[in-house]
Amino acid sequence: MNNDINAICVPPLIKLSFFGHFLISAHKAMVMNAIPTEVEPLYHFIPKEGKTVFYWVFYMLPVVFSHEWGVIDFQPFPYTNKYPIPLCIMKYFDLSINEFNHLFMVNSQIPEIYGGVMLKHDAEPWELGANILWFLKNKIEKC
């Protein structure tokens, strides 16, 4: 039996759960070692809108989902498309823009709707992982 999560067709929310569990056990040093030196200044990326994205977390996708994600020109991308990274993440995990913001943007959480807590600029990987799992728990309870 093949236990590789990448080798089978897995629903997006199950992948998100797997990713959340991975982040809970990750350490910031592990994350920094996975980020190419050339993009270390992008550890926190500020897009045009001015809100900060936890950009470093996207470099974990090729680590966790190596059959579906890679790094192209120092940027994490799924092998199947070349959309901007936020769109790739939303499509991969089947997230709305508000859900994406809740999970991956600094101080953009809405705990009363999605569960979890506010995440500050210096949030650790386990904090993002916990918020992902709270988000999923909340989503399941609303079904």
C-alpha cells in the first residue's frame, strides 16, 4: 500500500488538513532551510494592496506535496498551472479569497467566522497550522 499523499487523488480540504498538521510540527529553522537564499527577503511578502502575506508558508508546499508542487525561478508553483501564487493556493485548497486571507495573511483573521486566532507578523509555523485546523473544524461543524 502506498502511503504517499501525493500519489492518490485527494480532496482539497484533506490536503489542507495534512498541510496544517505538517505546519504544527514544523520549526521556523526548517522553513528557512527550505527557502532559497535568493528569496529570503520575501519571508513576508507585501503585495500591492499593502497587506502582508505569510509568503514563507508557500515554500512548504513543494516539501509536503512534492509530486504536485515545485520551485520555478525561486517561486513555489504547482506543476499544473502558472497562475499568481495566491490564485494557485486558492484553487489547490478550494478556498475563497476571504478564507485565503484568514489562513495566510497577517492580521486578517476573522475568528468569529472561521475559528482560530489573529496571527501577527512573527507567527510561528505551528500557529498557522493550528489556525488551519481550527478553520477546518469550523467548516465541518457548519455542514
